[in-house]
Amino acid sequence: MSQIPMPPRSPARDILKGKTAVITAAAGAGIGFAAAQRFSEEGAELLISDIHERRLSEAADKLAAETGRRPATLICDVTVEDQVQALRTEAHRVLGHVDVLVNNAGLGTSYAIVEMTDDQWSRVLDVTLNSVFRMCRAFLPDMYARKSGVVVNNSSVLGWRAQPLQAHYAAAKAGVMAFTRAAAMESAEHGVRVNAVAPSIVMHEFLSRSADAAFLTELTSREAFGRGAEPWEVANVMLFLASDLSSYMTGEVVSVSSQRA
């Protein structure tokens, strides 16, 4: 199938003007950075975190150059509780309060079940699923106290769809979906919404360097538009879920894909 041309990026409309947001795993060229860029364009004040110090600094510099708004930054390993708590403390210091929390951290590797070690299984679940729990445990109490807030989690269509060598990643992402629904029910009475996105294949620089080109071609050929999503296309859906435009949505997992029926 030939590729369907990408639409132009939509102009900014100040959808998050006056809002504050924390975004994890926002360095580099993936969904986290695209979300930070989109949120900043739409008027949000940001604190972005990542485990990579140099890439985080470069991301903040790039955001400042492109949007005229330099976000606050903090190194954070979302698998370490003390660092998650430090991120919460810094967020309240620099932002005053947090309106939106985007849990974007995730780790993908490929192993057959019969060859996978406990450490390989546990590492993917810790980064991808346990981090969402830690971040929500840290940030939800203040949102509850304010009776306002939004959490956007990054899941994956692999939480629904089978793919070889991805049992650990699929289990983690399915866990994010289930956690999102449960957290939404707990949070609703406090005026806090919790939703997730579930992208299919998203093309970015790191994926292009790390994945087999033939395999990427096969995956994109399955998409209705004959291409993978751009990170900003996923970020647009995160923006919608973070904004008041989705005020009646909670506990939802929104697929961001063009899969054939």
C-alpha cells in the first residue's frame, strides 16, 4: 500500500493556557518530547523529566528555541521512589501545583518467553507499569486536595494485540490500561480524570536507529495509511485528553492507530 500523505500540523489555540504539566521521559525525539512541545505551544507551563541528563538539557533548549518557553527540568528515574518524590517536590516548587501529569516512561525490548530472564521481565514492568503507579501515588493526593487534575498515561495497542517476543511489554502495557481504569474510578469523586493513549507504531529517530528496517516496513504496511504515526500525532491526542475538551472522559484508553479492521 502506498503512503497517504500526512496532514499539516494544526495551529496552536491556547488550549492549555494557564495550565501546568509534568511530563516524564520527555527527552529525545519520541512521544514525550512531542507532548512537551505540543503542550508548550498550547500555553502550558512545564516541568519535564528524563533519566538522560544531556538529552534532557538539549530537549529543554530545543523547546525554548521552538516555542519561546523553556520548561523546568529534573533528572528522574521513575523506578526509584526517592526520585519520584523529588520530582513531585520540584513540580510544586516551580509550578505551584500540577494540573496535568503525563506518564510517558516505558521500556521496550524483544525476548522469547522461554529465553527471558527474571531481570529482563521485571525491568520492563518496572519502567513501564510500576512507574505509572509510583507517579500517581505521588501526584494524586495534591490533585485530590485541589479537586482538580488530569492524568494521561501512555499505553500501547500491544496491550490488546498479540506480537511475538513482546510478552513482557504487552503485559506491562495491558497493566497500564487496567491501572488507568481502576485509578479513574478512585479519582472521579475527587474531580480528577485519568485516561490513556494506546499508540500503534510511532516513527521517531530512536526507533529508526534501533529497530530492523525490514520489520518496521512490515509493521507500517499493516497500517491503513501505509505509514507509522508521527510523535506529534500521538501528542495531539494526549493534548485532547489533558484539556477541558475531554471533560467527561475518564477511565478511557484511546487507540491512536490506523489499523485495518
